[in-house]
Amino acid sequence: MPNSGIADAIVSLGRQALIRATDTLHDASNHALKWVPKTEALRALERSQGRAVGTLPVRCENVYGDTDSLFVKLHHVVNRNVAHDLGVYIAEEMSKENPPPVKMKYEKCYLPCILQTKKRYVGNMYEHKNDPHPTIDAKGIETIRVDQCPLTQKIMLKSLKLLFQPPHDIARVRAFVLKQWRKIEQGRIPVQDFIFCKAVKLAPGEYRSNNNPHVQVARRLTSKNPGAKPLFKERIPYLIAHGHADQMYGTKLTELAWSPDDFIESTSLRINEPYYIRHTMMAMKRMMLICGAGLGFGSVHGVHAKFDVALWMKDRSRTKNLSARIRIATRLNRTSSHRTITQYFASNICRLCGGSIANTTGTRAVLCAACASRPQTSMYQLQRHARATRLDHWKTLQVCRACSKCEETPGGREEEGVPCVTTDCSVYYGEKGAQEKSAEARYQVKAALGQLKLKE
Ligand code: SF4
Ligand SMILES: [Zn+2]
């Protein structure tokens, strides 16, 4: 760093100013002479305006200081307008102790606030007096970290909003998180929410460790196409998929990481739901564990919940993801013969009712004995599903056509898919998903016709 001496001097002087400020804050004589009379005057003013104010004597405590900033906790202040005025007053008083032009400046009021660790905190921020609505201000936590997947960011942000809203009930947060985990299990979260993005700091070949999923994905991309070698600090998107059925156990995370393009192209890959549930659980746990000691239980809606996210995960009831199982079965049928017993059982469910088709003869059977015994109803249901999925796909294609105007370009052909590779677009994943569902539904109709020995 150029002029590191000057930088060190600035940091050192900042630290000295902070230590002086903390001493002033904690000094008992200052409490009696400065803060208490000022607070009483402010409280009297608030009372005259008909607002609720605290009654106990105010105590100021420095709870966190970082290079050039100070977090002061005002005990027994219930009204944030009082806190705001007192903050301005404290900053003015402390500025008097520093030589000009050094000044302390009041910045904002947090109500409530979670101080997780050094440089990691989040709170409901009010910048001005009488602000009607707070904004969530977060530093260093998962909601704003760019290497986190949008799923974790969204779940954490919404959970914090619920927790910060009166009555600050943890049971509401728990209900929300459990609902999101259920949605992950049932495949109701869009693919782009699962994508992580991490920057490569070296060329993919220069990394010694093999434990970085994004490096592994970059290596795979480079080996396929040397021209796609990532640049310095380029962010590599990747997501975590399930391993193949015959290598489920002992698989490294790096082997489960795939680029979004590969994931979309491959019909045998699916999102690793347990990994993402665990990942969101760990992020929530880091944040919530710190609240547990002070706040304990929440009891609105008659539900008691501890601030222990690991316990929420342990106690929750699992949901059966029938539609996902049917999709895996269809993928396995379409792509390969069954190689392992796990794959065999995965494909061994009826595509209509989810029942077992073990007793049905025929290796490519898609209907159970009960569904096969009423061919008209079963075929009608399968064909109706195929029509609905085709319509869904057609609708997403219309959005893409309006966006890229593919059919208007010379050589553009309407019946072919739109050749767009914008992986940042949510419609991109929607279109690929709808295309796959439509193909699967068509395959199921064909396979059922074959099983029932009917003609199209
Ligand atoms: S995927 Fe998105 S960007 Fe690409 S054509 Fe469709 S709407 Fe446009
Ligand atoms: Zn059935």
C-alpha cells in the first residue's frame, strides 16, 4: 500500500478517539450530569406530545466499535425519537473532546438490532426522526454476500423482517422457514435461486486444492472449451446437484457442482434439495443462535419455538415429493436402462397415482395395475396433462419471441426453440423447465399407449 504510514496514523488516531469516546460514555459522573438531564428534558417533550416514553434512568453502553464508528446501546429508552435526539446530543458532547476538525457524527438508530460478530450485523434502520418505515440494514451477513445463492438471501431477509416486526415472534419465523424447506423439497423453487457465484482468483489450473466447487466447474468449462477460460476475478456460477444414484454416498461436493448450462442440458441432473436445506439452516443458525439466550420462546398462535434452527430441521415432518419422483422415473426411463437397484426403485412408481408398479409385467411400464385396468380414464388424464404442459411451454416461448423477435430474423425458425443463452434471465430457466416437462408428458403418453397396447 502506498503511504502505509499515513494510513496507520489515521487508524491509530481514530482508535484513540473511540477509546476517549467510550470512556466519556461509561463515566458515571457524565451519566448524572449530561445524559440524565438531557433525557429527562427529551422525555418531558415527548410526553407533552402524547407519546409513550420510558421511565427508568438511561444508561449508555458502548456495545461495538469498529475503526471509526461506535454502537451505543441506550438502556431503558423505548421511544426512538428520544434515542435519535439523545444520539445527536451525545455526538456533539463527544466532538468537544476532540481537536478540530475531528467530529463525531450521529448516523442512524437501529431498533431492533442483531450484532452477530465483528463486522457482521443487521438491524431495522431509522435514519431520520419520525421515519414511518424502517429499512433493513445488513453488513457482512448472508443477505448481502455475493457468494451466497439467492435462495439463502431471500429466506434470511424475510426471516429477519418477520423477527423485527412486532411482536418479534420466533414462531412466525419458524413457520416461514419450514414452509420454504417444504417448497425446496417439492421442487417449487425456480432453478436460478439455487445458483451460487464465486470469483476465481487464479487460473483454474493453478489452484492446488480440489475442494472448491467453483474452481472445479471452471476447470470443466476450460477443458470443454479453452476459449471459455475464466478471467481474473471472474465470477463462476454453479449449483449443487444430486449425485448419480449409484454414487450417492461419499461423493465430494466438488463432484456435485455443475454450471447452470450443464445442469439445464443434462436430463439426469436434479437439484440437491438436502444440501440446500442444510445450507439455509446453517446460515439461519449462525444468525438466530445469538438471539436465543436473551429472548427464549415465542408463543403467538399457540406455538412455542426455540431459536434453535437445527432443532426445527430435526423435528419437521418430511413431505413426499411425488411429482419430483415421477420426473426422476421418467428421466431414467427416457435416458437409460436401470443400472442399479436404487434407480430401479426410483422408476418403479405409477406416473398417475404414485403407486407401485412392481406387479405389472413389462420393463417399461408406466402405469400400475389399477390404473392400467381403466385405460380410458388413465389415457385421458395423461393426455390432458401433456396438453397442459405443451400449453405452458408455448406460453413461455411467446415471451421469448416477443423479447428476441427470433422469427423475424433471417433464418430464424419458429418451430425451433429460441436460441437464447441468457442465463441471468428467469424466463430462460422457465422455458427449459417447461420444455422438459412437455417432453416428459409426451413420453409418458407414448409409453402408456405401448403398455396398454393401444394405437395413437
Ligand atoms: S430467455 Fe429471457 S432474455 Fe432470452 S429470449 Fe427469453 S425472455 Fe429474452
Ligand atoms: Zn396408478
